[in-house]
Amino acid sequence: MSTADELVVHYANYIKGKVIIITGVSPGSLGAYFVQVIAKGRPAWIILAAHDVKKAQQTEAAIAASNPDVKMRILPLDLESLQSVREAAAIINERSDIPVVDVLVNNAGKLSNEYGVTVDGFERQLATNHLGHFLFTNLIMDKILASAHGESSTSAATAIMNTMFYGLWSNQDGEYLVSTSLTKRLGEKHGLLAFSLHPGVILTNALRALDRVLGNVEGRADYSPDILPIEKGTATHVYAAFDPNLSAMGDKPFEAEKLWRLSEKLVGQKFSY
């Protein structure tokens, strides 16, 4: 199985000059390793969207240490607050130096065995893992579609990735269905592709924390041969974001439409594509 580093070399021409936004970039996470690796491909911008700015700054510093020429920005984004999501989207939309978004990676996810609600009254995992990303993606859609129409694009389509690594506590089908809806609405006309990504069980800080919850006080989570190292786990991210030969997939259009309409109702805004 290829590593993320190997794929970055392979897809270097498709990474160079791209504007990439990613959520969930705490040190030791899949998102953090992904951006550290793709920085070697010389993207135009890497935008680190994060609730914990201090942790995002650590990831930013790690990237800058090895790739000082890559432009970066930390975007404050609390996916548990629809107001924060709207403010973050407004920042992206107002920046003239970021005219397009080539790749959006909705990577942040919440793992919890405790029930809690957000300021908007939603269950916290539903807000973080689905509703926040749903709203953010649609609010910056003009800049995403601008990439698909741009002359400088080196790939056939603009990519949106929704990761699904938090399936122990929430329904993975949700992000699959949203990806299906986005591709159906905007794929043929605008060249947009949306994918749901499940990289497998990866040895990250989140998995170690989960292991402690399950009773392993050391939080090692490295005892199973089915657990992949992060170098291989993030290869799926690189592949889905930059492979020019990927095509749209989706075989549940009815369920996808139902979830789309429900999500619009919950966030209080319709998106007519």
C-alpha cells in the first residue's frame, strides 16, 4: 500500500498552485499529517480551519519548518456553532487573494460517548460531523465552483471530501449521501466531484484517546495488524483530493435528497442548485 508521501510525488503537478481548505488539523491527526505532506507539492494556499487555534498554530509551525514558502492561514471555525460557521465562510468569501477553493477537505470529526447539545440545540456529534460542514461547504460554494471554471485548473474537477472516520458513534451514511447530492446537483454542469472518504482505522491521537475510553489506560491502540500507520492512512486523502481520474459515485439519490432537505431545514437556509 502506498504512503501519502509517495502519492504526493505522483500527484505533484495536480497539487501545485492549488488552494486547499481543511478542517480538523490538530497535531497527530489525519488532517495535520495530510497538510504537512501535501505542502511538499507546493500548493498556493493551505487554509487550516480549526476550533482550537493554538493547536492549529502548532500544525502551521510544523509545515513552515519544512516548507517555508507555502502560504498558510488559520481560519477560526467552530463547527458546533452555526454562527461561527457563517463567520468563517464570510472570511473566505471576502478575501480577494483567495479567488477560488480547489479542494475542500471536511476532515474534522467528533468522537464521544457522552451526550451533549450545541448552542443551537443540536447533538454535538451531529453538528460537528455533519451540519457544520454542510453549511460551510454550501456557503463557500461560489469559490469552489470558481475553481472548476478557472483556466488555471490542472484537474478535470474540483474536489470536496467528507471523511467518515467517526462511524462508531454516528451514521457514516450521512456524509456519503451529502456527497451524492452535491455531485448530482453540481457535477455535470460545473465539474464538481464530492467524495465520502473512509480511510480505515488509523493510528492517530483520536484513536489513542478512544482506546483509553475503552479501558486501555496507556492509550496505545497499536496492537492490531488492521490498524494502519498514519503515513498510509492519509494516502486515501491524497488520492481522493488529487487523482484526476476519479469519477463520481452515488447510488442512493432518494435518500440523499431527503437528507439534503432535512439539513437545509436544520441550518435554516436553502441552497438551490
